[in-house]
Amino acid sequence: MSMDMNGAQSLAQTLVNCGVELCFANPGTSEMHFVAALDSITAMRPVLCLFEGVATGAADGYARIAGKPAATLLHLGPGLANGLANLHNARRAASPIVNVVGDHATYHLQYDAPLTSDIAGFARPVSSWIHRSRAANEVANDAARAVQAARAAPGGIATLILPADTAWNLAGGAAQPLADIRPGTVAGDTIESVAKLLSNGKRTVMLLRGAALIGDGLEAAGRIAAKTGARLMCDTFAPHSELGAGRVPVERIPYFPEQIAGAFASTEQAVLVGSKPPVAFFAYPGKPSWCAPETCKFVYLAHPNEDGAKALQSLADALGAPPAALVRTPLKLPASPTGALNTMTAAQIIARETPDNAIFADESATSALPLLMMLAFARPHTHLPLAGGSIGQGLPLAVGAALAAPDRKVICPHGDGGAAYTLQALWTMARENLDVTTVIYANRSYAILNIELQRVGASAVGSKALSLLDLHNPEMNWVQIAKGFGVEASRAESVEEFTAQYTSAMNQRGPRLIEIMV
Ligand SMILES: Cc1ncc(C[n+]2csc(CCOP(=O)(O)OP(=O)(O)O)c2C)c(N)n1
């Protein structure tokens, strides 16, 4: 059988051999042989997405939860370009993804047919690896290298360009996986010098990200905090964190630069574990971009491509830290709220009613603050925020997370503005019957931009300017939008309505959307 495979089949089978079993797809003519290959390579599960930004964002969500790449199938340059914003977010999250981008047959490119474009040019800024297959019998090995590149620590985006004739011509068979490029081991000297630093009595922050923020890494950080009094912190948009009751508590860096400066004001030294020094998300006239005190010394324990979790364990041992963290987050569920439905009472309801071990694909924007405050002491959960600031990621992220963890409840709290970018994700939720509860914060506004308009010091703001930040005219009806895509939906205007609707969503499986009027 294997000798009769075409390039597309050898690609699909190689991906499966390498543990890539899911493909978020939006195909076209140039990808038809890959599409056809899915009926012979049955271990590859295709998931149709109606917009490429959904496919790429879903691949990110899948990678963050599964810890391994999914593939995307994208239609030439324009298909890839439609997916770029969420590939940007995925790159910021260091999520492994294998993009398969179809192209014209090799001999067809010379004619400059309408869909011809600079695919590698589109791919370059977001990809850690790009390759164009030259011949069908090379596709399998190209695919194995693509997966190896995507999986290489800390995780990257590999883009394999597949000319149509390399897909339809006969290939030699599938390839086996290549060895993983593991994270580098932090040198003993580094562990020792950081151990010394942590014993010098200065006020220290440990800034955690990646593997340092979950599982054994986080536990080891908790041991170090117990021994040294170091403050554990993480980025505002750390791509993957484990929060809630029983976990080692980590302070999240606030969003605005003056708040970051406040949080770091007394910090004398900072140890970076898979992270970078804190900077302002944006520059503002007259305000600093660098948010730590000039005198604060930054030291790397582990770079993102190094094994931060293991480094923390070695460091904890070197310090003679206790065998387990001493401080753990207590479970403090809010009382059932009364009064008006707003971002705070909504957060209380969500924190109170969400079951153990849920995943939050969070793009709640200006509604995030009360939500994170309430979730901090809620049942243990996983938090996946917008990692690269490009809005329209929450819904796709939820799709990918739900496919990676079908037994876990996925909650998607989302701004109405951001949700409108990739609302086609709702259709995939319905089609795949994903257990996702979406909560749309219908504030009918780009609220954050109203705040930013003041902050950047824009003068003489009038109705024309404000109209660009206002979503009232016309009002989106998220209940109708969701129903139109096949998702059960309802609107909540009061605390009582939201409590009833959210509780019922938690007690059933499958996709739901609740539009809350806040
Ligand atoms: C791709 C992209 N386009 C535009 C923006 C600028 N932007 C940032 S937040 C925002 C509005 C978000 O509105 P919404 O999701 O309703 O949340 P809210 O601010 O109202 O809480 C926009 C347009 C962005 N970050 N990314």
C-alpha cells in the first residue's frame, strides 16, 4: 500500500506517525488531494473552519492544552493570510502548529494565475520554519521535519508549502518521526548563581512563564517562594496558567504601565524563568515603556527554549527549599450575587458555578479584571488568554481547547467587539458538538479604546471619533448570530437570568452562548 501513496497521503500518514492527528482545515482546489487523502488516512481527524483565523486560533488552543501540534490546512497565500493574526497570537504563545499551505502545481506558477502569491512572504514573520516541497517523494520527510520544527522547544510555527503536483504525484511512502529537539538544560553554574542571588536578602520577583507556570514547574516555584520569600509573578497575558484553589498563587502583572511600575516599585532584582522583563503593552506620550525601576537587576534562570520547570526544581533543591510549597490558594466562592447584572456580578456567578478543572479561553477584555479577581479563588482551572494582543482569538481558542480536552468544560468569556472578528467559530462548535459555553459581554462598545483614547492624550475628541468606538448602531444580536450558526443561545439582562442560564449551561454538555447585557 505505502508504495502506492501519493504525496498528500504520505503527508497525512507522516503527520499521524508524528502524533499530529487533528487538522483545522479550510481547503480549496490546490488542497483537494490532501482532502481526498483523509479517507484513506483515517487516523487524521479533519475539522472544518469557515474562516482561516478560526483554524489558526483553534490550532493554538489545541496546542496549549494538548501540548502538541495540530495541523492547519490553508488555501494558498490568501488562506494563510486570513489566518495570520491568530498565527501571530500563537507565535507569542509559543504554540506548536504545523501549517500545510497548498499552492499551484510547480509547473503552473510560471503563468502567474490569479491565486499565485508570495506564500513564503506571508508565512515568514510568524513561522520558525518554512519549506516548499519540491517533489512528491520528498513530502513525507518534509512533513517529519515540519513536525520536529513545530515541536522544538519552546514550540514554533512550521509552514509547509505543498504544490499541488507534489500532493498528487506518487510518493515513496510515509516517514517516521524525527527526534524531539528538547529544551536545553540550564547549566549548574546558572542555578548556583541564582541560588546565591536569592539568598542575598534583596527584594526579589520571580517572573514565570511557559512550563514554569504549570505543573511541576509551578510547584517548584512555590517551594522557592517558601524558602526565600521571592514574589512569584506572571505576565498579564501569560499564555497558559493553572489557577484557583489548591494551586501555588502567582501575582499577575497589571495591564497599564503605571500599574506595572507600581507593582515593581520596590523590586531590587528579578529572576526570569521563560519570560522577559515587563514592558508597557503600548507607549503613551510622556510615559515610560520600561516598567521596572532602572535599578532593578534582571537575571535569566531559564530562557524560553530552556527547561524552566527543571531549572526551578534544581534551584529549589540547591536552596534546600521545603519539599512542597507552603502557600496554596484557598477555595473562596462568592455568595450568590443580587442587584444589577454587571461585570462584577457576572464574574461572581461564573466563579461560583463553574465546575472543577474547566478551561477558560478568555478574551473578556475590559471585563477581565473582576473575572480574574473572582476566578483567583475559584475551583482549579486552566487560563488561556489572548497572548499576542490581536483580538478575535477567544472563540477559536475555545474550539481548539475543547477538541484537546473533550472531558473538560470550556468557558469562553468574550468582548462583543472581539467576538465579531471570528464568530464563524460558533459553527465549528455546533458541528463538532463541543462543550463550550460562550459568554458575550454585550457592552456595545470597544470599551478599552474609549479608555485608551483618553490615555494617549488625544485632544478635541468629538462624536465622529467616538462613533468609531461605539457598537450601538446597529446592535449585534448575539442570540440570533449564535442560533444562525447552530448554537443554542439566550440573553441575560439580570443576575437571576444569568444565574439560571449559566447554571443550566454548566449542567449540560454541548455548545451554548449567553449574551449578557452589561
Ligand atoms: C486585530 C486587532 N484589531 C484591532 C485591535 C484594537 N482593539 C483592541 S481592543 C479592541 C476592542 C475590543 O472590544 P471588545 O471585545 O468589545 O471588548 P471591550 O473593550 O468592550 O471590553 C480593539 C478594536 C486589536 N487589538 N487587534
